[in-house]
Amino acid sequence: MSTNSVYSIRIDSRVRKMIDELDDPSWQDEVRAFIERLAREKRKAQLLERARKLHKEMEEGLPAAGIIREDRDAR
């Protein structure tokens, strides 16, 4: 069972010709690594934006210092 899938893109024929002329067998690995890194970065940015939005929507609670003081005084 394979965990890979195919994602096809179109590139300019001039770029394809340059790639073919370079005769570098690691193109697939490099492109795959770049896409993975880019997807991870974009996912992180998306999650961070969602967290910031949730943080803005949250109501302000009690100050932490007051809660800690109350807990210490109760001992």
C-alpha cells in the first residue's frame, strides 16, 4: 500500500528544457522537499492566524496574579 500520491503541475517549456539540460537526477527529491516545506510553513501560518483570532475573541478573565494570591492566602 503506497502513501504517496501524484500532483501534476505545468511549467514553461523553457524551464523544462533548462531542467533537462542540467541532467541532475535529484530534481524530484528537491521539488518534493520544497513542496513539503512550503506546505508546512503555510499550515503553521494558518494555525497561528486562527490562534490569534481566537485569542482576540476570548473574554478577559481574572488577572493571574490575583488568582495566585487567592490560592496562596487560602493555604
